[in-house]
Amino acid sequence: MFYELRYRFARWHAYRQTLSSLRQVPDSTLADAGISREEIRERARHASLRR
């Protein structure tokens, strides 16, 4: 049970860090990477699942 809580917290933390980082990136840089502002949440969620 403790492992599951730790795992979920780590995923949530990774999501929040990625979300925060992507929100700080200028629109032009996101566009160069092929990411729209609307996609940021989905990209952050996907990134948190890979860790």
C-alpha cells in the first residue's frame, strides 16, 4: 500500500513539474516543437506516465 501511494505521488509530482515547465515556454518555442497550448496538459500527463 505504501508503495502505491509513493508511486502515485511521484507521478503527480512529475505531472506538476512538467506542466509548470511547459507553461513557462514561449508560444514560438512550443510551436517549433509542434505543441499547442491546448496540448500542454495531455503532454504533461503522458510524460508523468513514462517516469
